[in-house]
Amino acid sequence: MLCDHYANQREWYKISNGILKLHPVCSNCGTFKNVSSDKGKKLSYFIRVLSELKKYCKVTEVQLRLIAKELEANPDFCDLWWISFEQQKKIFIGVVKKYVKVGNQVLESLL
Ligand SMILES: [Zn+2]
């Protein structure tokens, strides 16, 4: 179930480097908000990357549609409340490589 996420409280939470920081936490589902500078991006950003991909490898419209559909259906990928761009990149590359034969380097250079 997707949550709309709203926070009226903050709690201490360890960020990646082990430092405790106050984070807004969703009052609905208890998920901590990503307050780092590594913020997730909207799906439209990745759709643009996909259209760029056509210049670098052979990829059909059908493949692009399937990739976009799978990303859209991934609740973690689209949940900008907590996901970081770094995590999105991993998911994105994983999904693209299921459909298209392309190296990580090419994908990372486009992101
Ligand atoms: Zn929530």
C-alpha cells in the first residue's frame, strides 16, 4: 500500500556515516524521510534518460515502454519520501539491463 506520508514529528535517526540526525518521520507508516543531499528524482527524469539511451544502443520503443512501466510500478523507486538518487540508480540500472543489452558505464554516464 502506498502511503501519502506526512510528518508532524521528528526522531533521531542514524544517517549513513553513523551520525545521529533529527529526521521527519511519517506519522502514518513510520518511514523516515531522506534528508540528505542525495535526493531521489522524479520518474520523468529517468524517462528522459531512457530516451537518451536510444543514441547509445539499440533499443525499441516497446522495450522503453516496458522499462518505464516496471519503474512506475516499483513503489520504492517512486517513493521520494525516503529513497535516495543512489538507490534509484541501482534500481534503474537493474531494470534497464533486464530489457536492454547495455553496460553499466553507459547507463551511469547518462544518469
Ligand atoms: Zn508514510
